[in-house]
Amino acid sequence: MKIDADISFRKLEIFIAFMASGNIARTAEQLSLSSVSVHRALHTLEENVRCPLFIHQGRSLKPLPAAHTLLEYALEAVDTMEKGIFDARQTAGLGQKRMRIGTLYSLTMETVPRLIMGMKLRRPELELDLTMGSNQLLLKKLELGELDAILLSVTDSQIDRRRHEVLPLFEDNIFLAAPREAKLTDGASADLRDYRQQKFVSLAEGFATFHGFQEAFGVAGFDADIVMRVNDIFSMLSLVQAGVGFALVPGRMRRVYENSVRLLPLAEPYQMRQSIAIVFDRNREHDPNLLPLVAEGRMYAREVLANAERAPDAPA
């Protein structure tokens, strides 16, 4: 026999509470419901089971033997489901004292350490696993449930906003990076057409900056002479330092490499901005492990915005 679709776990919980208290008013108070809601749940449960469960004695509702039989199985069913939900959440990484965060390499310079320090103050017992990779890799791991949250450029990613929550952190400009000894064209900004004869190094496909790299040279009207592709931005900038070629890099790398690499803002036709954000599954927005990350992310975003308003001419 098929179980009636209207027999819900909520009705079973109300039924169990009533069987324990023996009183509709006390059950309603215990579950923060109205007496009418409790009575309706018990009545519809009786209809759905399709056998008498209760009898009215005056103004009271008295359980029949069938109700006591059902209670044994209801307790077992609810207990089994609670254990199943707990085990499922454990398998998905929820409820554990460990959080798996994915990030772009370039965000490990400042943003990620700041967020982690704040999270540890809020949840000292929380263990953090950090995975670094491309936009493409991080999104794939998030969708497979291998990461709990990721920090990446949403400008260069296809984010399913129905499934994922996006918490913006800041926006960043893209610069031309050149070896210190390189001869640059005159001017405060770099016109990529003037670098047609230069060699370039770039990140591999799937990284945030690679997508912008292609777009910028598409606007310039030629394909850059890429002599090497690498899988992290630090290796790319090391190659620029060594004189292997030029590159396009986000401004957040400027503080560390400003003394060893020359950075020029791009001329107006090629200017690009990356929107950096925290992304996580929408159905986990109340996960206690994610809450400190979200709180620190919001604080960080407000701080970045306040600094930008104080120094509006400073690059992002």
C-alpha cells in the first residue's frame, strides 16, 4: 500500500508531541502553534492514515489503541530521518568544524588572509582548508560539493544566480606589467597597439585574467605573441621580472611587485575591471560555518568602499 502524500513529518511531530502531553493546548504551546492548527494536523493525519486514531470524550481528544501503534512507528520514522539528515549534512561538509575555501592565487596576497583572520576570531575552533586555482576549477569544485565557498572574479565567470549566492567584495583594474628595463611608449597609459611587436606571458585558459587578456587584444586588433602560459599569477610575474615578456595583471598585485615590475594603466579602449566576490550555494546561506565568512566579507567590502571614497583617484 502506498503512503498518502499528505502524511508529512510535520504532522508526525505534532502527533508525537500530542501523544506525549495528552492535551491540545499544551501541545500548541510547546510547538508555538495555535490549538486550531494542532487539532487540524491531528484530524488530517487521521484522515490520511484512513483509520480512527482518536475519540472525543467531552472536550478532550483521547487516543485509541491504533494511535499508540502508530506512535511507535512515528517515533522510529522521525528518529531515522533526523539521523539521515544529520549524516547527509556531515557528508556535504555541513555541521563540521572544518570549512573548505577556494580562491584565486592573486587573492592570497591580502584579501584571503584578512578574511581568515577575522573568521578565526569569530570561530577559533573552525579549521580551514584552502584550495587555489582558476575560476573554472573553483566553480567546478563548488558545484561538485568539494568546496564550501570560493573567492573569484564573477566578471569572468558564468554564475548561476538561482543556485549560488554572490557577495561582492571589490572591483579591480587591469594593468600592463612590463620588465623594469623595458622601453615603454610615452604617456600615462598603455595603448596595446604600441606593443604589437612585444612578447607576452599569460595565465592559462580558465583563469580570470586570461578572459580579459583575450578581450583586450581583440579590441587592439591583433593576437598577442604569447611565449608562455602558466597556471598561477606569481609564476607569470616572475617571468615578467626576468624579462621573458609583458603581461596583463590585476591591480591588487601592485603592492608586492611595484619595485620589480613596471605597471601601466591601460588606455581607455582596453580598460577592464574585475568584480571579486565570495560565491557559495544559496541553500547553505544559514550554515554556521559560512556565517563568519559572510560577515567578514561584508566588513571587508565596506572597508574597501570607504577607502575608495576617501581616495577617489586611487586605483582599485
